[in-house]
Amino acid sequence: MSIKETNLIANKLVNAFLKNKVIPPIPKKFTKNIFSADKIRKICEKKVKRPIIGFKAGGTGIPLLKKFKEKEPFYAAVFKQNLLKNKKKVKVNKFTLGIELEVCYILKKDILDLKRLVSKKKVQKYIAYMAPCIEVVGYRQKKLGIKSLGDLCSDFGANMKFIVGPKKKFKKININNLKTNISNSKTNQSVDGNTKSVYIDPINSLKFVINKILKDKIKLNQDFYVFTGSTVGVVPLSGKGIYKGKIEKIGNVQTRII
């Protein structure tokens, strides 16, 4: 892959991201390998001159990682334009993969000044708040399904919108076995989940993201979000209407899909 071709593909993805457009699929050589996908993601993110408010962990389900023969998830930047308040509407299209229910944390910016990688114990010292979150996932390309982890990673981490529920001051709780549920009463859809499905647990996923950011020497001038991955997998949309998410001990969140 030449620098010229890589930049051409990145420019197309960035234009789709900024203008909320859907483009033809990018060549598979950019997505079939997670390293190539991560490279194109980083190039795209540098080209977007808009505020970053946090980061997401993607591909955190152990079964998904095993299916695609990957050793670890990936992370991606989350831009301010993709963050919505609780109960806000989200317009979807046929290339929307579905929705996810996640635990998110708000981290103190000082953590990005650390010179060493963090442990699960140390990362918790920098958490200010926690909250439930719904992520709407999908492509900015005309393709359906997931054939590799690179499909998700290369397309800005496939993050379309994040709807964040009420924040709570962080306190240490047993996060690795909390019941979760996402439902749409209008369509009779209800999916149960558990926080233990998130790359061992959400704190472990958080540690993974922070250590990746520290390795990449990323700096932000404000506190930031980390979205730790789905507790229910990618839930296909059964129809439009209100989707409500519940995470035991964390709280509730909802969005209207239109």
C-alpha cells in the first residue's frame, strides 16, 4: 500500500465522517489485517480537526476475538460530535450494525502524564465518574456484517453515536459480574448481558485503552471518556423507537432510534 493510496482512502473515510455520508467499501487490504486497519484509523483521526472527548475499546468480547483469531481488542478516538446526552435521538441507516450497552468512565486528564503503564488498581485512582452508555455502531461504508476486526477498527472504530446516561461519582464496586439489559418495548425486544463479557471486566478494558494511549503518547487538555465495550454484544435493531439500557449498580440510559 503506497502512501498516496493510503492517503486517498483516508481522505474518503474522513469526508464521509465529517459530512455524515456513506461511501463504497474501502479495499479489503486495509481491513483484513488489524495492523493495516489500525494504521488507516490513526491516519484518519489525525486528519479530523475536531475535538476528541475520549476513546473506545472495540472488539472486547472474548468469543469475537477468538473467532477472528485476534489477541486483543483495539481502541479508537471518540469525537465530540458523536457524544449525545441521555434520551437523545439517533438516525440510523441500513449500514448500522446495531447498538451496544456499555460502562463508561470519565478519567482525570493527569493520567496521560504518566511515564509508565498502569495496573487495574492504579487506573482506578484516576477515575472521576462512571455512567451507563449506549453506543450505536455502524459503517460509513456500504457494507454489511463483520468479516474481520479490521472492518470495525478501520472505520473510526465503527462508532456512530454514544448516548451517556446519568454520571455517578466513581466508587469501587465488584464490576466483573453485573447484570445488564437492553430493550425496546415497542418491538418486544429484550437482550440480557453481563459485565463479565467485556474483556474480563470493564476495568480491565479501561486499563487496556489507557495503556494503548500512553504508548501512543496522546495528550488531551481536559478530562475524558473511556467507553469500555459492550456487555450485550452488538444487538441488531429490531425496529425504531426507544431503547432502554440498564446496568446493575451503574444506572439507566436510553435513546430513541429514528
